[in-house]
Amino acid sequence: MWKIYLARFKRNKLALTGLSIISVLTLIAIFAPYLTQYSPIEQNLLERLQPPSAKHFFGTDDLGRDVFSRIVYGTRVSISVGLVAVSIIVLIGTAVGLISGYFGKKIDLVLMRFVDIMLCFPTFFLILMVIAFLEPNIYNVMIVIGLTSWSGLARLVRGECLAVREREYIQAAQVLGLARRRILFVHILPNVIAPIIVSATLGVGSAILIESGLSFLGLGVQPPIPSWGNILTSGKDYIYLAWWLSLFPGMAILVTVLSYNLLGEGLRDVFDPRMSE
């Protein structure tokens, strides 16, 4: 099946476009020190609020820092937050969904009621409430996003698990007396991995948006560490005087989130061609 998926992926323009942009962003994050001659945190008040030029491609901010350098280094922050947060989401959501869907009965009832409670709170405001009691930094942002955003994936995995659990090969494995752990991780998990991959890919974009929102409000990544969100924060004070402080980080967020969404939508079509009909 994975050979079939790979062949479909190569024919899917959405997925290829998204993957190409993500690959470029990843290379930018890795080789950030070699892409710019300026430090993202070095201040030069003599060159504050300079417009885009050959010397400063994206201009400078209110402290004279090179905006291009800060956006390039901010790529590291955004991708790191997205990947780590989604890893936490996948681990918790998959575990809860598999246990709930396979064992059912009281375990399913308790876990799903807890998931329902989590879904009652708007995710962003729940994160705001939690982060307000913690020190705002990149590590807390990653953990809090991961610990508060797994409920949707848990319901998705539970639904897939319920469907797979009734198939004949699962019933045969149960009759043969195979351990529940083996049934869960060898027979059920590989058959629900496709929607997990799609959800995780789309989740990276959502996590980047949340991190940018938190940093914009001053509750995320703290200066002088560059983040697209805190670059926008300085931009809002000079929106009419220095338009580049809002335009370029906003475009970076747009392109990054859009690329993950394109890849996620493309993967969904690859794993389930009926969704594209």
C-alpha cells in the first residue's frame, strides 16, 4: 500500500507544492547563520526603522535590528514549536484514542467524557489561561500547546479504531489469544496511521499560528529571541511609519501555515482518494 501511496503522492500537485515549500523553510532554519551577515539580536540605533534596501533586505526595526535576520532565525522557532507540539499531540491523542476505541465500555466512557470537557474550552483561550501561570518561554509554549490540543486527534483515532476493531483479522487475533498490546500496536495502529499523519501535518500549521499569537500578545517567545509573533508586536506600533515590520513576518506566517495545509490536504487525498471526488 505504501508504494501505491507514494505513486499517488508524486501525482498530487498540492502535496508536492507544500512539501517543496516546507523543504525550503527547513533548509532556511538549518542554515540560518549562513544566510545573513547580521545578528538577529544586535542593536544599532543609528539605523533604526530603515526601509528595505540592498543593505537590509527587509529593513530594520525600532532598535535597528535587521528584520531579514530576525525572520530567518524566527523560522527555527516556528518550525521547532510546531514539530515538538505536534509530537506531544500525536503521542497523547493516539494513546488515548487507541485505548478508548479498543477497550470501550467504562474506559471509553471516562476518556471520552474527559475529551468532551477539553473540547468545550476554546483551545487558544485554554492555552492563554495555562500559560498565564507559567513563565513565558519557548519550552513552555511547546509543552502547553501539545498538552491542550490533543483531544481532536483522540476522537479521530478512537473512531478509526472502532472501525478497525470489528474487522475479521482483529477478531482472529483475539481468538488466537494474542496479547492486547500486540493487537493494538501491530494490527490496529498501522491501519489508523494514515489519518494520524494527515492530522499531524495540519496540526503543525495550527501550532505555528498559536505560537505566533502568543508571542504577539507577549506570552510566547520572549525578546530578544526572534519570533515572527514578537516581530509583529513591534510592527503594530509603527504600522503607518514602518510597514515592513508587519508585512514580512505576516507573509512568513502565511506561507508557512499555507504550505503545511497544502501538504496535509494533499496527503488526505493520497490516503483516501474519495475525499478529492
